Amino acid sequence: MAVKGKQKPQPQTLIGWRQISEFLGEPTSVVQRWNRHGMPVHRRGRNVTAAAKELNTWLSRESGKPLEVVSEETDLASELKRGLAFIRHKKLNH
């Protein structure tokens, strides 16, 4: 029987295309293409960085749906409430 170790928490600031693509669960080429279309990535010398919170906000705005890449620190109950509120709002306005 395998024992699961504690996963390390997701950093709030992602450094480099590899960390950003791992956070988003997409290949680096896709993440770089999204950057060309306005994904919030900042250049720091030769490196790129992105804030996890900014990426989640950008994903939500681009998809038109309440999205968030979850980590161990994410309050899933509040995310569920946010998603349900979004669905109720959509139903009332259609």
C-alpha cells in the first residue's frame, strides 16, 4: 500500500514557462500562445513570471465562466458557492 506524501503548496508567483504551464495544466506552447493573446505574464530580465491569482482572473474573464485552478490552499466551499451563484444568475437572466 502506497502512502501519499504531502504535496507541496502551489507558489503564488510562478517563475518560468514550465511552472506556468504546470499550474495551468497545459503544454508550454499553448501557454506561450495564450500569452500572445493577453494572458498576464510579466518579464523579469530573462525570466517570465505570473501571479496565480492573476491567471485565475484572466481564465475566468476569457472563458466567461467562473474558473479557478485549485490548489491545496483553495477554499473549495467558497468556490462552489461562487459557481452556484454564477449559474443562478445565468438562469435568472435567460
